[in-house]
Amino acid sequence: MGNASTCCSHPIVQNKDTLIPLQKNMLVNEDCDVHEWEADDFVKIGLQSHPVKEHKLFDQPSVIRRMESVEAPKLGQRLDAFPEIENQIVRTVLNQLPPLIILQDMERGEENPPIKFDNDFIYHGEWKDSQKHGYGKLLWPDGSYYEGGFVNNETSGFGRLIHSFGDYYEGSWKHDQANGFGKYHRYRNQATYEGNWVNDKQQGQGKETWQDGSSYEGEYLNGKKQGRGMFKWGNGNMYLGDFKNNKMDGHGVYYWKSGKVYDGEWKENRMDGEGSFNWPDGRKYKGGYKNDLKEGYGVFEWSDGRYYKGEWKQGKQHGKGVLRMDQSKEITAEWVNGKMLTDKQIEQQATGS
């Protein structure tokens, strides 16, 4: 990038016509160009390389609900002991976890020997009135494994489900679904969600973390980030503000690790609406944005007092604007695609229209 002091040493500008050749020199020196920051940063806020993470933690029906319910212990084959888990992934995950603690307030039933049913579904635990009730263990043919509470044949209370592919959920259950506070851990990428659940979906307050150091903490609705939240990227950037349908949408502040800050409106992960952008060297812009680019009326100021006030389109000065290059002179001019028009060019435009 160029040296800002070079631009600041330009002579006093007297009128638009004398400004045009001077403007060509300015464009070579990007530190003095009004839209220099777009050439340098082109503010896409790193969303392509560091996307806001979208994880549908229960993107399939809960494993608990995949099998038909077991009506009574007499319908299956009694076993001498609960079998060893043959699924190696499930065994690995289970060996890494501490033993499940049975809560004292769990409603208990009468324990029976393990039972294997015609669909190769195995249950070992407590029963009440021919229904699974109390503490028990379930093992599916694919190796999925549940341990915890049951009420009237449904998982309820506190329990842990390990899927055959290694993901596990540990927390509160109701009616065979995750309901209440719980933690979901992904086996392949070590991502986690810890927070509130409603009918197998994240809802309420929660926190997600990823292996690269990224994290989100905030509100969820129907399984998606929605409401106020804070997203931190592994590269040090951070967004604090509104989310909608897993995207930055509404009002929010984005902080770059380098010190740049955007505070304003967002729409589907892009700056859109009124906002302000500040740079560590003192430059700042306040005005309209559309699709991550300056649009409408806005004011760009340099740290030494120079400024441009006027209209913008697709990130460039476009329309009427006022440029001040020193403390004593302002130039009011017409702009097209970032370039100032001379009186002659304006006259030619009017004649040709």
C-alpha cells in the first residue's frame, strides 16, 4: 500500500478541473483513495474460509425412536447377561466417558434379566406394569447404545445415547427425545453443543465449539442460531449481535483481529443497511451499505481531517458529493463509478441524454 503522508502533501485544490489530474495521482496511492479499504479488504468478513458453522445435530430421527416399542418382557428371549458391545466405535467412545451417574430422584421399577426381542433389540433394566420403567440399557443391532432413565416405555429423565457412528448425547430426555439441558458431541470433528433442547432440537441458550477454536454462544430456535449471540472464529475475529436462521441478520458488531470494526445492520451474513466502519489508523466511514458494499449516502473520513460526503453505489462514489482535501477548500462535484466529472464532462452528459 502507499504512504499516506505523500497524499497529504498535495497542494491546495482550487476547483474541480484542477482536481482531475490530481485525482489520478491519488488513485495510484491507495492509502489516499476513498475506496482503498475495499481493494485491501473487500469486506467479506472471512465467511468463505471461516463460515458461520451450521450443524443439524439431530439431522435424522432419534435412534431411540427407530425401533418399535417393547410391550412386555415375556415377548423376548431371556439372556444370562447383557452382551458385549461389538461396535468398535461405540466401545471406544464408551471407554473414553466416565460411568453414567444415576440420579437419586429417578423413579425406579423392578429389575429383570436381559431380554433379546425378535428384532434383535436388547434391553436390560427395570420394568413396571410390563413397561420399561426406571434405569435400563438398550442395545440396537447396529451397535447404538442407550443407558439411563425410562418412564412408561420411553426414554425419560437423565440418560446417554451413543450413536453407531460415534456421536453421543448426554442429558435430559422426555418422550424419547432430547428435552432440557444436554450435551451433544460429534465423533468425527469433535464439535460439541451444550445447552437447552426441545424435542430433539437446540432451543434456548446454548454453546457450540469446534476443533479449530471457533465457538458460538447465544440463542437458538428450532435447531438454528436465532436471536442474540456471539460467534468467535479460530482466526481471532468475532461477531456480536443478531442471528436469524443460522446467519448474521439484524444489528451486530464485527471485530477483526487487526483492529477493524463494523457496527451496523446485517442481512444474511452481509453488511446491509446503515452502519459504521472504523480502521485502526483512524479512517472511518458511516452511512449506507448493500451486499457488503457502500451504497446510498455516506461519509468517509481520513484521520488527518480530509473527507468525502456524498452518494455511493456498489462501493464507489456515485452521484453528488463533497470532497475536502485540506482545511481550507471543499469541492462539490458529480461522481460516476468512483471518478469525479469535470464541468465539461457533465455538460457532455447532459447534451447526450
